[in-house]
Amino acid sequence: MEQFREGLLKVVSRIRTSVMLDKKEVDAIIRELQRVLLKADVDVKLVFEITQNIKKKFFSQQLPPGFSKKEVLLKILYDELVRLLGGEETYEFVVDKRPKIVMLVGIQGSGKTTSTAKLASYLQKRGYRVGVICADTYRPGAYDQLKQLSEKIGVIFYGDPREKNAVKIVKDGVGFLKNKGVDVILIDTAGRHKDEISLINEMKEISDKIKPDETILVIDSTIGKAAGKQAEAFHKVSPIGSIILTKLDGTAKGGGALSAVSATGAKIAFIGVGEKIDDLELFNARKFVARLLGMPDLENIIKRFERLERIERERAKAIAAGKLTLLDLKDQLKQISSMGPLSKILEMFGGMPSLPEGVAKKGEENISKWLAIMDSMTMEELLHPEILDKSRINRIARGSGTTPRDVRELLAAYKKMKKLMRQFARSRKKLPGLRI
């Protein structure tokens, strides 16, 4: 996984050090990102889809106020990687009944028994009383390994090394642990391959008899994108509620395993990041990607974008209610500056009364001046023009190379437009069957 991280760090470094993010430079960055993803065993089609999305979004998106091109490209890269690895939602282990029965399944060698103990330790530290059942009657040493780990972390263990019927062991174990008053029962089943019919049937029989509340699939991330096929095969036999990816710390193919599993729709719950009993982490795609990108300031950039998105939502509601801010006016002026008269702003709203002749004429003469004035305003001033007092107006005039009188003329025209917007909103609300 470290190779994947190093490759992404190089991509981030190239974005940060780019002097001009033109088409040629962005294409070069995209090619480098493609090489990194392919090396991590991410599916070719998925690599192409992700990189094309990044390119399309970057060149079609208007640069938001207060952000650089580099920040916008990094945010788009972050969003696409989060989507690749399963999206924003984080898995939550919910104990909605007692005991909650969880069955762990997977192929042999995936680290299932160790993951059972790690999960037991994780839940115990969160206040749950946990019991584990060894239902692996095939692998020599499975019983002893899970028993030792259970005793080490202090959870209740059940197993019967003389019994060869896994279904009976599970039934007896569930009864035993229920009597002990546990909150969660973890069942460690025998490792099986998707093509081993007898073992797959045994898993199905346990599932049918016990009816676990959740089935967790344990997958070795070193198998890369093949993890997706394993997840699909097991899901057909017993619906997979969530997935634990093991050995993520020691493979270059971790990105491929993560993306392949996410593509199946299964939720990645935990990732194994080491051999110690505490080396099990709740998987959070956002934090995971931020760590991969090695950007301590990424969280700050994300929060700024989130604030911007909240502002945009508030603006949309305000416009629908007939309210207008200077930021709205600024955006509209930028959009139509090459289209002709200022009066076309209101044509976008269909049926709205024309601007008074004096306002329209003045707007056509001073559009570039108005944009310069608004470029010198802070976001707070654009959203709340009512705070513009004499000292602020003088500062804005100096910053835009205009006069205080020019700033006041803009504010006067803005107030007239705002009044028209309110009148228009009121007239639309009176129309039967029309909602805005």
C-alpha cells in the first residue's frame, strides 16, 4: 500500500508545483495518475472513468471565489478517490438486538481467525460483552489459535475439537454464549474458496440454521482486483453485510482490492493494518484518502468547499424567495458580460419586468467597473451588502481603482434590482398551482 501512497504523493506534488494548470499540464498529471492506479491493480475501465471525470470536472467548473486552480484540482482528485473507495458513508457496527450474531467467512489464508479476534477486541473496548465460536473443523490449529487469542484479550470462547460437524458446533456454541449473557457472538467459519462446493454448502447450511444478523467477509487485499470476484461469489451464497480487508499495510495492490470490493456494492467495514491485535481500523474513505494524499491542509480545503456549498444552497433558496445578493449579481454579470445588455439578466427568469431604462443604460456602460468593484469586496460584503459603511466603501473604491461615488452607484442599481426581484417573487406566488 505504501507504493500506492508514494505514487499519489507524486501526483499531489506535481499539482502543487505546477505554474500553470493548462490542458497540456493537466493531461500530463492525468497520465501520471493513471499509471499509479494501474500499478495498484485498479481495474482499467475504472481508471479511465475516474481520470476522465477529473478532467471533465476541472475544465467545466467555474473557479469558485477564494480558491486557486490547484485547490480545485486537488478537491476533485480527493472526491474521485473517495468515490472509488466506497463513498462518504462510514460503516457503523450497531447492536440492535442481544445477542447479535455475526458470521465471518472467507477463503483460507485471508486472516479470518486473526480478524475474528481483532474484531472481538475492538468491540470489547467499546463496552460490549463478546463471545467467539470456532467453527473451523478443517484447518489444523484453528481451534488452538482462536482459543489462545480469546484468552489473551479476555473474551468468552467456545469450541469442540472432537466435533466435526460445524453446524452442530455453532448451534451448541450460540446456546452456550446466550446463557453467558454476551452482547455479540462472532463465529469463525472454515476458510473456503468460491469453487469449493462442499465448504460453500456448509457455509450456506450454517447461515440457514443460525440466521446470523450479519455476515462479514474477510478478504486478503494482496489478491488485488480479484477481491471483487470473491466478494460477489460469497454474496450469492450468504448476503454479505460488510467486509474486512486484511494485510492492507503490506501490499501494493491494496488500491485494487479496495476499489474492486467497493464496485460490488459491499460496504468495507474494517481494514487490517498490521499483525497486532489492535491493528484493525474502522474504514473511513475520506480519512483514508486524506492520509494517502499526505496533505495536512486537505481538511481545511474540504471545509472551505463545504462552506461554499452551504452558501450556494442558501443563495438558491434566497433567489427562489425573490432575494438577491451582490454575489448573485456578480455571477450574473460575469455570465452575460459577453452576451449584450445588462437587461438580459432578468430575461433568464422569464416573464420578469424589464429594468428601468436608466438602470439598464448605466449597467451597460459600467459593467466592467462594477465587476472590479465587487472583486474588491469580501465574501461577507457580497452576501450582506447592508454592512457596507463609509470606511468599507472607501476601502473598496481604493482596491478597485474607482471612486466611492462609483461604489454607491452600484449599490443603488443593486437595490433597484433587488426590489424588482421581490416584486417578481410575490407575483409568481399569487399564480395558482405555481410553486417556487
